Amino acid sequence: MSNVIYKVENHIAYVTVNRPEVLNCFNYETLIELQAAVEAIYTYQDIRVVIFTGAGDKAFSAGVDLKERKTLNLVQVRRNAKVIRDVFNSIAGLPQPTIAAVNGYALGGGFEWLLSCDFAIAVEEASVGLTETSWAIIPGAGGTQRLPRLIGETKAKELIFTAKKVTAKEALDLGILLKVVPRSRLNAACEELAADMMQNGPVAIKQAKYAITHGMNTDLQTGLAIEAKAYELTIPTEDRIEALNAFSGRRKPQFSGQ
């Protein structure tokens, strides 16, 4: 059985880490499979939104597979640390909007997986936390960098230094989650967000994501230059002309992503 399930339906890629018996923890094989799925999504132009989740109803992911980690030598530990870092960087670098459907625990590397996505929607029972310092290590797959940028330095330091887990409601209040929903509504809520985005120009969405992602950590003038360059790429598209024609014809535009 595959550790990662990947399918595409109606312009949405669904990627599921499929190890519910171990709370969807990441072992080396799972990370390699996840990276392969992400690389396939990157090159598949017909995909407009990506939804990531974990199998079962207990965990999005509880992080790295500690049972595997205990069997590894130092070289293998460093290898795994690099692979998980690379995978989450690849997810963060996807041109399409990404949604984490958080169906339970998102701890350690599982939380870092969430943080590499553009949006996170969680069930009411979910809890999240960067728990690495309780294992005498630090978040090593983006947590020390993405969390403070999302919620501020002081609060991020508190969560990381104390290894504290927070509830879905607390994570929502901190701005980690976009929305908290009943379990029965999780898939629908993610697909509704995807549908809201997919009614707009696919090239425009990708360029807007690029401008925000690459501009937010620069000075204003550099960010404005990045925005201008991204805007230029939308001007020659067929979709821009389609939007104008649809407006003139008082109809809904039909975007092709061209």
C-alpha cells in the first residue's frame, strides 16, 4: 500500500499521507513519495489548487517517525532531516494555492507541513504544536522561520521554547488557521475555498501568490518591483482578454489558464 495517495479531480490535486496506524508520521519512504507527488503537481498545469491531508480521523501528521528515527545512524538522521526540509520547501514553492485539511493532531513536522501551505482549515478537535524541544532538538523543517513570520516573534518563541500544544480555537485566534469547522464539514470547507479561488484567473492567482510570497520579506520598493513584474506576466494572457469579453457580454468568464 502506498504511503501517499495522490489524485486529481476537477482541477484540484488531493494528496493524502496514508499511514493512519502511526498517526501519519513521516518515515523516509513517505517523504520520498510525498516529494514525487509535489514534483508532479508542480509540472501539471491543469492543477489549480492542492489540498493536503492525513488519512484517518486522528492526525494530520504527528511529525517524524520516531520509531524509525531510533534505528538510524547520524548520517541517516541528517539525510532524513534534509529530505523533510526539501519536501516542505517544495510545497511552499508550489505555484498553485495550497490548503492543509487538518483532520487531527498536527505536531512537530506535521505542524511544519501545515505551515508550508498557504491556508489551513482544521476540525474542532485538532491540536497543533512544535514539540521538538521536548525531544532535545529544534524544528528543522521550516518551523523556526515560518511560524514567527505568521504569528510574530514573541508568540512563536513561546510555542517553540515550551513545546506547547494549542487547540484549534487557539490556533485560529493566533492566525495559524484560516477556519475551524466540524469534522463533517472539513472536506467541503476546503473544496469551497478551492472553488472560490478557481473561479478567478489561474495565471493571475499564481502570479499573485508569487508576488506575495517573494515580496513580503523584502523592503517595500523591492516588493513593488516584484509585483510589477508579476503583473506584466498576466497582460498577454488569453484569460485577461476573456475577462474583458465576458464583462462586455455580461456573462461569467471561462478561464483556460492560458
